[in-house]
Amino acid sequence: MAVQSVPLEADTSSGMPLPLDSETAMLLRTVLLPHFEHATSWGDLCERLASKGYEITFRSGHLVLADEEGKPVCTGSMIGSPLSRLANRLGRPKLRSDCNGATATLQG
């Protein structure tokens, strides 16, 4: 069995994060999921996540959390808060997509 000796990097060609190991997923879930669950709007969620050093982006139809450098960290589903559940609770997000339609950001 091969042992991973260096951290995996996100697939920058797709802009999607790699799957999280269970420990990282649990840490992110513990720190961030309460913000997802208690946010009252998309703007409120963005502010809450920014206070922790993350931002919401949308890539290939998925909600993706990115770090302060814009690198994809995880999807909402990876930490227990899929886009569909958020959209049902907060309403459909208003997005501004890039020219090829593969990525988008929330409109202010």
C-alpha cells in the first residue's frame, strides 16, 4: 500500500477541490457548519465565512469554499451543507458568472 507523503493539491484545471480526509472534513465541519446553519441570508453567510478566512465561489455548478488566496478548499456538500439545502433556506443565490460560465461569484 502506497503512503501519501505530500499533501494533495486541488485540481486547478477544474477549479474543484479534492476530496477531504476525514480529519480535515471534521475540523472544517466543526468550525464552519454552524455559520452555514445560522446564516440568515447569502450576505450574512459570506460575512460569517470571511471572518474565518473563507469565501464562497461557484464552480461547475457546485458551491465551493475558497481560502484567502482563492484556492478551492471544499464544497458545501463535503462539510454537510449542500447548495440545494442552502438555496431552499436562503433563496436562490444571485450569481455573476465568468465569460465561459464555469465559475461564478455571489452578486452583492
